[in-house]
Amino acid sequence: MQEVRLAIENARKPLVCGHVNPDADCLGSQLTMLTALRAMGKDAQLLLPSESVSGKYQGLLQLIPQEFLQLPRHLDDIDLIIVVDTALPKRINKPKELDLPPAAICNIDHHLGNENYGQINWVDPTAASCSQMVYTLLDTLGAKLTANEATLLYAGLHGDTCGFSLANTTHQALTVGASLARHGAKIGWVCQKLHRSLQIHEFKLMQVVYANTKLSECGRCAWSTVTQQEFLAVGAHPRDIDEQVLVPRSIQGVKIAILFSETKPGAVRINLRAEDEINILPLAKSLDGGGHAQAAGATQHGPFDDVVRQVTKIAIESLDHPESLRSTDMEKTNAN
Amino acid sequence: MQEVRLAIENARKPLVCGHVNPDADCLGSQLTMLTALRAMGKDAQLLLPSESVSGKYQGLLQLIPQEFLQLPRHLDDIDLIIVVDTALPKRINKPKELDLPPAAICNIDHHLGNENYGQINWVDPTAASCSQMVYTLLDTLGAKLTANEATLLYAGLHGDTCGFSLANTTHQALTVGASLARHGAKIGWVCQKLHRSLQIHEFKLMQVVYANTKLSECGRCAWSTVTQQEFLAVGAHPRDIDEQVLVPRSIQGVKIAILFSETKPGAVRINLRAEDEINILPLAKSLDGGGHAQAAGATQHGPFDDVVRQVTKIAIESLDHPESLRSTDMEKTNAN
């Protein structure tokens, strides 16, 4: 972390990036890093295409000055690229036509699979969230957190620990949470925005996901489905698929939960979650996907019903071969 | 708290009680208090009728020695009654035929409406959960928490803060959470048991609640319903009604959420939740119910559909008279 600190202290015009489909942890890390750098007097820029942020997370964008959200006009004099919460450089969230400037990359992340693609790499898979790492870094830099920054980082911590309920919830994560509360994090407000404020089409999507949930005969695999027609019928969009795989996952005894969504005719997005000792990553990889040991994804092409039938069959069969689905200790660390 | 400490230090045979329909906070407080007193060498007894604990919380009972769960055979020599998380003495969870022994009552609670019915009263409405108070007390008493006790108290804290997501989540609550994690609380395990392990009939009940959710024209009131017939059709029981009112509450803009469940033919249980500045308690009281400013309940008698129609009408009308539904600051503290 010392190397990161020095690089940031020396930077005059840093660019702050995150990953595509940004979630609460990515946004919390990215936005807080930006405003803290600005407060340090640096001419920091944000790289965050506004249309990439889903409706659920729009509330987080209100926590920083709106003029900070504009994409940078020119990047020639960027002297440091800070990338947060992003395992692979190809996942950096940027407009397609834009090339990153030729500055050094400072890579701050908690994904085990991080490829150490930066000139400076601080990758800590024991951190429950990247927001927790950003908190520690800013503390070391002597930054005074504002209430809005504390709120953003709390959103990230809360998001990646699923409300401090997953096995990745360490005492460090909770200690940082306590410190953020002491800095004035608006916990009730942000959690209402993130977890208790579904738009009507999002709620109707939940109705579909609940209604369509099925359980395998053996009780160890549960899945739900959303077809193109169902997306249209409730006025929802495939980008509204977020954590709905938690619905089939919520059933007792389920080891593998799957959500199938027809993102466009003939294309089926597959969200996979595993419980207990199960490692879902080999299954995801066999479907040309990727991710973590207990949270992974893939996309398959073909008639929707065929994909559902084939993938659930493979998932159930794989449960009979537990040797292929066992998590290593290292992978489990990164299971969120 | 000093008075409580002294009373506990002097007790030889204390009895530990909680409230009817015990939730995670009540059970976490009660079971931890019991095992900690036992570890101090006291002949502590538990008053917890086993059939009063819902299926969801059975996992918590596994965290203490099973012989501790037996109801006490005779109560003659009880020299202190410790009651946790219980606002009113009539809510103490005990077999109907049993009279409490004539010992002093030590009342430890975080409900604002607590009637200070004990000889010793420690009531702290700023505490997010009673488990947090029990942690502080045991710390003062010099008790060394076991991993199971830390797990139980974490369950209580997590439950009453809704995963550290409600406005009652203070930095103290999170600091205690961090300490419990340091004591070895099995966070992933207990949260899976509590939040990600629905039995099939509980899941089917959720499907019914989602499918039956309706939103008022004004968008400020949402409700769902479960009839006797629906309970039977999915193999569920009215005691399975717990926090399902969160379903209609999850819609953006909803100020009042209601769950109507037909507990027996002609009897309708009404769970009420409020958001923002709304105080639902006057509405609950007008229906002969009670509770907190933002979480209250009542029971009404009459044909199910009539009760639903009348109560939703009253709720929607009351939203047009905000002066009757404004929380005081003190009431808000107690809103969980």
C-alpha cells in the first residue's frame, strides 16, 4: 500500500476508473476516491459512462457534485490511472472508442483473480470489499472523510458482504463499517435506496422470478427464468437483472442456484451461485463463463428452454461429483 | 447498568426470560445470558417453551447445550428473574399455567415503550438491539464470550438492524458486531440459517405474498394478503408469518406497507410498516393494536376481504393527514 500512497501523493492529474456493470462496491470506491483526491487539491477526473449505471445505483451518484460526473474531455495530461475493484484490464468501464492514456496504472482490488496488470498493484483478497481498502488508503493519506464519502463506502461494504451476512464479513469489515457510521454515513437512507426501493418494473420482475422458481427433485439445485417476453410484459430490461439469483438461492438445502435470463432472442445469461463447499467456477468455465468460486456467470446461445434444460441437467449431475466442485481455501476467500 | 451487574453477581439461581414469538434478538440475548451465567458457576435456568420458537430460529437453539433448553422443574428457589428484550411483563414467554416465582425482576431492554416493570430496570432505546446491551453487560462482568455466544449475539444484532441497514445502525452496533466477529461469530453460517434457508412451504408462502402484492393508486400504500386457504394450499401455518411485510415495503415510494394474514377463519392479523416520517402507531392503535412508530400490528375480526378493504382505505386516507402520522424524534429511535 505504501507504493500506492506515494503514487497518489505525487500525482497531479489522476484518472479514477472502475469496472463495467458497476455495483455498489465499485461505485462507492470510485466516487469516494475521486472526491477525496479533489479535496487533496488534485485535478482528479472520473471515467464512468453515465448510462452504465443501473437505476438502482443512481442514488449513489447524487452524493457527489454533479459536475464531477462528466466524462473528461481530454486525457493527454493524465499522470496516474487509478483502477478500483477491477480484476482484469478488459473489464475497465470506459466508452468503447476511448483509449486509456499512456500513464502508469495503479490497480486497487480485492478479487483473487486479479491479474496484477498495473505498474503498481495492491490486491488484497482478504478484504471483504474494495471500499474497505479505499477507506484504509484514505486514512493512511490523512484524508478527512465527509458524510457523503462515508455513505458511499458503507454502500460498498454493505453490498459486497450482502449486509454483513456472508462468510467474508471479517471483524475488519465491521470495524470499518463502525468508523464510517462515526463519520456520518447515512445508513438508513442508502440502504433504503439500495434494498427497499424497487421501481414497479423491478418489483414485477421479482414476482416473475418467484413465480418461475423450480427445485430439482434432489432438492440441491434451484433455478428461475425470465424470458424476453416476460421482460417486455413487466416493462423491465435485462440490465435490471442484478441479484435476483438470491431468490432460488434462498431455499434450504440448495447448493447451486441459477438464474436464466433471455437478454436477447437466442442469448441466455446464466447467473450461478453456490453454497457450502461447492465451487461453481468449473461449471461456469465449462459454459465459457467465469467469476468466483461461489458467484459466477456465463452466456449461452440457443433456444431458451433447451439451454435451461441442458444447464440444469449438467448442474445437478455435477453435484454427484463433488470432487469437481470443491472450493480451495483461497477461492473461498473470494467467494462474494 | 451497575445495578444490574451487582444483582447478577449476587444471584445464585437466576431465571432467564424473553418475549413471546421470540425473534433473533430475543433468542440471542436470552441464550447467551443463560450460558454466560452458567459459565460463571451460577445455577441459571431458561424459561423458553420449545414450541414457541419458529422453524426459522431452531438453528440458534443448536448453539447451546441441549440440556439447558429444558423448562425448569421447580422455581421455588429462583433468586433473580432476568427478562430480556421484553417491553411489557404480560409479553413474557412462559407456559400459561406457570406463575413466575416471587423473586426480583431485572428488566434489560431496548424498547422505548418499556414499562420499567422490574425492581431493576436497564432500558436503553438508543441500543439497536438487546443483544448489543447483553454484550456490553457481559463485557462489564468480565465474561469471556465463546464463539457460539458471539454467533448468537451477532444473530440478534443482525436481526434487529435488518442486516445493519436500518437507521438504528449506530457505530456502537457495528463496533459490537466487529468484536463478536473477533470472538469467532460464525457469521456466514448463522446468516445462511436465518436469511438464506427457507423451507419449501416458507418459500411457497413468499410466492403467494409476492403474487398478491397490490399498490394503491397513489403509490404510497402497498399491501399483500394470505388467506386460510392459501396457508393450507402451500402447507404453511400462520406462525410462519414473520417479516414478509418487507415484500410490499420494498416498492419505491411506499410509505405504509401492510400484510394481512388470516390466522383463523374470521381473524385477520395485520402487520404494519412505515417509511420516512410516517408514524404508523396511531393507525395500529385505532385498530386496537400496538407496537412501534414504524413497525406495528393489530388483529381484526370479520370477513377477510372486508377487513382488507377497510384497513387499506383508512391507511390511504391517513396519508392525506400527515399531522396524525408524524414521528417524534424519540419514537423514531425505536423504529425497528
